Amino acid sequence: MDLVKLSLADMRGQEKTKSVEIEREIRKELALLKMDVYGARTAGKTRGLRKTLARVLTVRGQKKG
């Protein structure tokens, strides 16, 4: 699964456990990218992962309320 191209419709249809699992994967990937100082294309991927993480957390918050 491509974490950068995860759609809102996919996220809204998932259970909370799957949402938590995706959040962990995104956070791991972000940590690896932050440590990769000499990576050529890390800026775009980092930005995309941060946006996806924000979407995941937003959808989870909307489901809660």
C-alpha cells in the first residue's frame, strides 16, 4: 500500500485498529526519512507523508465526535 496516495474514502471505511496501524507505519517512514540526510527526493515524500498523517488523524477525530 502506498502511504502517500491513501485516499479519504479508503480511510473512512477502515476500522480504528487499521487506522492506528497506518499511523504507526507513516510515523516509522517519516523517522527513516528524517535520518536520511543525503536522500535525493526526501522532501516531496516527507511532505506527502505528513499530509497523509494529518488526514488519518482528522478522519479518526471525526469518527470520534
